[in-house]
Amino acid sequence: MKFLLTLFAILLVAVVIANLAVTEPGYVLLSYGKSSIELPLIDFLVALLLLFFLSYLLIRFLLGLRRTPAGLKKLNANRKSTNSRKGLLQGLIEMAEGNWQKAEKHLVRSAGNSDLPVLSYLAAAHAAQRQENPDRRDDYLRMASQSDPKAEVAIGLAQAELQIRSKQFEEALATLQHLESQAPKHRFVKKLLARLHYEMKNWDALKTLIPDLRKQQTVTEKELLKFETATYAAQLRQTDSLKETESIWQSLSKDSRNQPQLAQHYFKALIRFGESEKAEQLLRKSLN
């Protein structure tokens, strides 16, 4: 747009000069000391116009030189950012194909100039985990945390999930308890805690989570039923009285009471407290 305006201005001046040359022919006298030169008016105006135009080009050139370092710096940054995105994409492709070592290499390289290095480091942590290298995995998780402190919960969840997969249950519990203090209502924190307590057979802790899991629909019905079955089966094995046994049984959902494993533990508890006849009646009823 600026170029068109400049061109229009030059053409306008040229028309004015041409008009003066036809209607007002004259001369311009330039004198300096004892020297003087006389030029036709048209020649003087053309020379003046050329001088102005050359000055304009010189100024633009000098300004361009001044801006060149910044421009080159921006161009270089854009090139590095593009290469980083390509590296991240290549790393994810290698992960999908199961090439964990190559994936880790691409992902770590891509993190250096990435706009979101946390993604590269998290993916690299997964790649290291697949190679059964927890030390490198933890290094990448630390780098992810340093690159984006605001992503503490996301990084912590990834760390806990990887620790559970590595059977590092105590470390995972510490990670999740810290996350729970930071985000007490986070659904995925509760989901991982439930899975961890199930693996660790922490039945009392798992029992306290079941109402929230059901209310928030954090896990599938099948998984929720698995948690309930394991939790209440353990409690029925450890009851100290018939009253406690009945209280636990009545607190169960209908679907849970229909689970053969739970019913078996309930019948055994009844027999243990001298209610063999009742256990037999309930067993016959369930079989019919």
C-alpha cells in the first residue's frame, strides 16, 4: 500500500513538472562564490526529484540494515520452533510404533526450542518407562515440572500413573496424596487413588472413596463393582460379630449382593457366628 502511494506521488510530481516545462519554461541560477551554473527549470526539477527519490531509497536501505539482526533472530526462532514441532510429531509416531529409544531421542531434542516443552518431556518420560528406566523417567518428569510449574497436577498424575505401572506403590501413594492436597476434588486423582488402594489392598481407604467414585461416575460400573467386591469381601472376612456382618451386608448395593464372591463370604460369616440355618436358606434361595 505504501509503495502504491509513493508511486502515485511520484507520478503526480512528474505531471506537474511536465506541465511547468510546457507552460512556464525558465531557468534556475545556482551560484557559489565566483562560480555559477544556469540550468533549465525542467532539468533542475527533474534533478531535485531524482535526489529526493535516491535519498528515500538510501534511508529505507539503512533502516533495513538496522532491522536485519532482529529479523534474522525472529526467522531463526521460527525455524527452531518448526523443527521442534516436527521432532515432537516424529517422537509421537515412534512411540505409536513401539520404537521407544528413537521416540525418547526425538522427544528430548524437541523440548529445547518447543513452545510447550512440558509435552515433550512427559512423552519422553513414558518412553523411558517403556524401556524400564525409572531414573531417566524421573529426570524427564523433573524437567517437565521446571519447564511449566503451573502444570503440577498434570505432571503429578503422569508420574503417579507411571509409578503404579512400575509397582512403585509407596512412591505413587506419596505422589497422589500430595496431589489430593492440591486438588481434593479432582476426579482423576480419586480414580488413581482407588486403583492404587486396590493394588495395595488398602480396603478401608478404598471404601472411603467408593461413594465419590459412584457419585462422580469416575470409573466404569464394572470397575466400581470390582472395588466394592474386593473391599466388602475383605471386611466380611474380618467381622467380629453377627451384627457387624449384617450391617456390612445391608450397606451393599443390590448388584454387589448378587456377586457370588461376596455372597460366599457373607454365608461363611453367618456360619462362623452360628447362623448355619440362615446361611443354608439364603444359599438355596440364591440358587433358585
